[in-house]
Amino acid sequence: MDADTKGKLAARLADWSHLLLAAHLMMLHVLAFGGWKIPAVRLLWVAALGLFLIWQPFVAGERRISLQQGAVLFVVALGSTWILGPWLLLIWCGALAAAIGGRVLWTERRGERTGYLLALGYVIGVTIFGVVPEISPKVVLDPLPRDAFLRLMPFLLPLLLVFPARAPQRRAGDAFDLFYGMLVFLVLAVFVLGALAYMLVGGVDYVEALFSTSLTMAGALLVVAWSWNPRAGFSGVGSAVSRYLLSVGMPLEQWLVQLAEENEREADPAAFLRAVMGRLQSMPWVVGSSWEAAGVAGESGERTAFSHQHQATNFSLAVYFRVPPSPSMRWHVEWLLRLAAEFYLVKRQTHELQRMSYLQAVYETGSRVTHDVKNLLQSMQGLCYAAAQPGDPAQLAGLLGKQLPLITERLRVTLEKLQTPLAERGELVPADEWWRRLRARYATSDLTWRGGPAADERLPANLFDSVAENLLQNALAKRQRHPGLGIEVSFVAGALSVADDGSPLAPPLAAAILHEPVDSEDGLGIGLYHAARQADAAGYALALSENRPGRVVFSLSVRH
């Protein structure tokens, strides 16, 4: 038989795991019921070991073994065959029951799980009816017929084939629960040894000892099951054990409290990470830690050969142990480091957002100042144009005497904005005085003025100056493109409005002009956007109240 054929046969046998298990149990049955005494029948033990090696849930059964491994297996098989007896069979039955029981929890299909439970019951039957009576002549099954168990029990093995275990993507190395398998082994050992002890101490026969031990074990398991997960009263032993296994000496809640404390105490992300890694060193099984993040590296304690690292984008954390850590400890430390990493990332993002907010405030203030300077330059260009025209010198001097102090005052306010970008507040001035100065600045611009503020009304001068300059400069620029455009400025009921009788704004432009920077033919495209944000911060609202042919109106009013 060539190597490919052997590999295919091994793979096919590994797929039919219940067939292998049934064959192994059949050979174990023959050996347990006295077959171990016959030298020729002892050879079945070697075949049973081979079937078990293909079936076992620890290593893939179709895997090829090396020559050295084959030699070790040969020596083990030969030695166990030589010393084969009831006690070896008893230990083997316990180990086999543990292997089957440890695999039950990994099965997802009900039929497969039923098959494993049937095999587990068969192993227990072989143990108490076949192996234990072979240990001592005092262990007698009377009045139960042992020969009947010898002949009739094998007829249960074909039932295993009714529940085939052919999981399509089962990984043999993972399909075993060590804790559950050890529990099954210990329960079976306590049951068998307890029956023998009860028989010898109590002076009763084996069958009565089995019955009494079964009741005692059932009651004990019932109490353990109830205390493990009770339905009322307290959380149960299972909750305490799970909490201990998951905490490994440091509850998760305590770690979260420490992270929160350091998060409030340290504002700098690097200082927070240094403090958190120092907290980890207080654990008894940690001797040192190191970290590297955002170009800053540090360490505390001492480095050892036993470490666990957590890698993430642009930073890494490492913890050094006193002794080699177990998988559960590594899992626990990984979660602690992940929580610390998440807190660090949030703090670093918060730090970046604060820096970006400051830069954005500086940028927006600078852009507003730039726009104000542009408006001042346009006002000065208008004065220069008026000065260049022929006319009465006294009238020109009066115009310059009125406008230059206003321009100087506006320039001073603009420089104050640049000096305090995060604390721009408007000074409240009498509304009628502000309205009079605005009309004086644009006295030569051929504008229609309507209405006016009340005598005792006050308004934020910086806000109204910025909005009025932007609206009027935009309207005057539109008049240059459309000569003869009429512009009306009104102040009615505390609201400032600038209207023109030209063409309306396009719908996309009308929807975006007060909410984001836009493309502009005459300016930077940010004047009205910043004016709207400045109005919103001061409790006002700048809106495009009308937008139709012959009537385009922008209005500034108190936000309701």
C-alpha cells in the first residue's frame, strides 16, 4: 500500500470517529471481562492503542509521526501489553472517560453529543461490571449476572454509528476541554474507589455498595450543581470561581477605577501612560513594564525573559513577569493592557482635538480679521477716490474728518480681535449712534436708508459692524456687475436688513453661503460664513430672508 493510499485511509478513518471509538470500546470490553489473562487476547491491546491514537482529540489522527516518535510509541505499547492488568485497565478507563467527557462540550450537534454520552456510559459500564470485579475475588456482582453483561453490552456499540461525529470543520487539537475532562476522571475515580471502600468498611456486597455510592454521588453532585449556579439567594460558587480566574489577583473593576483616577489626574497622554504602567508594577507577578508611544519611550522596574506585549498603531506596551505566565494570565494581562491602550488613545485624541480647536479658532479669527482689513481697504479706496475728484476743499476736509476717525476705530477693533482670538466679545453701544456712524461711512454710496433704532436701544458694535460691512460690500460689488442696482438698508424692530433688487442667488449657493465657505467673484468667500458664526455666538441669527427676482434680502436679528 503506497503512502497516498495510507494517508487517504487515515483521513477517512479520522472522519468516522465514532467507528474508531466503537472498535476501541469493543476491544476494551473483551480485555476487561477476563481477556487480559489470555496471552493471545492481550494482543488486542496493541490494536486498541492504535485505534485510540487515531481517534484521540488532542492531535490530528491523520498526522504522520516521526521515527523517534514511533519508537517511543512502540516501547509504550510493548511495556503496557506486558504489564496489562485490572489496575492498568481501571486507570485507562478513567482516562478514556475523561477524554470522551472533555469532548462533549465541544460538540455542536445534538446527535453527536448523544453518541459521546452513550460512549461515556459504556465506559462506565465496562469499568464497574468488567474491570473492578477483576481486581479482587471479593468483588462479586451477585445477584447480577456478569456473563449477561459480557454478552449483551457489545450490542449497544452499533448505536454509536447512528450518531456519527463528522463535524465538517472540526480541529482535533482544539476539541477538548481539559477542566471538564479532569472533572469526569475525578468523579469516576471517587465513584469506583468509594464503592470499594464502602464495600470493605461497611461489610456489604459489591452491588449494594454500588447502589449506595450512586445515591451518595448523585446527592453530592446535585448540591454542587445547585451551589454552582443557584436560582435564588446568592451568586453561586461558579460566579466566585469565574471571578477569581478572570481577575488573577486583580479585579477588573479595580483596574477600571485606577484608570479613571489616572485619567483625571494626568492631562498629558504620555504622563497618563507612564502612571498607568507604573500601577501595573504593583501586582505581585509583575516585575517591570515598558512602553513606547508617539516617539516617547519609557520603562519601570526590571526586564526579564518572560514578557507579554500589546502592539497597536504607533505605540506598544510590554509587561515583564517574575515567572513564565500561564495562558490565562496572558489573556488577563492582554485585557488590562487593551483597556489602558483605549484610555490612552481617547486621551491623545482629546489632546489633538483641543489643539485643533485652538488652531481653528486662530484660523477663523485670522480669516475674519483679513476680511475686515479688506473692507477697511475698500473704504479707504473710496475716500481716496473722493479726494481725487475736483470739488470744494472744505467739503472734502469735512468728509475726511468724519471718515478717518471711524476707520481708525475699526482698525483698532480689528487688531484687538487678532490679539485675543479666543475671547472675542462685542461691546454694547447705543444703537442710534451706531446707525448714524454707519450712514456716515456710506453717505456717498447712493444707498436707500429706512427706519432706525429706538433711542434707548443698544447692540454689539463688533457684530453689527462685521455683518453690515460684509452685506454692504457684497451689495456694492454686485452693483458693479449690474449697474443701476438699487440697495436698501433698513433697521426695523432691532433687526438690520440689506436688500437689493437684482437677480436671486442660485439655490446651491443660497443653501451654502451662510453655512460654509463658498467661491466668490469679488472676495474670499468666507465673509458671510464667519459673520453668521459670529452672530450665532452672540445670540443673533444672520439669514437669507428673501431670495427672489427683484428682492434679495439678508437680515440680522436676535435669535428666538
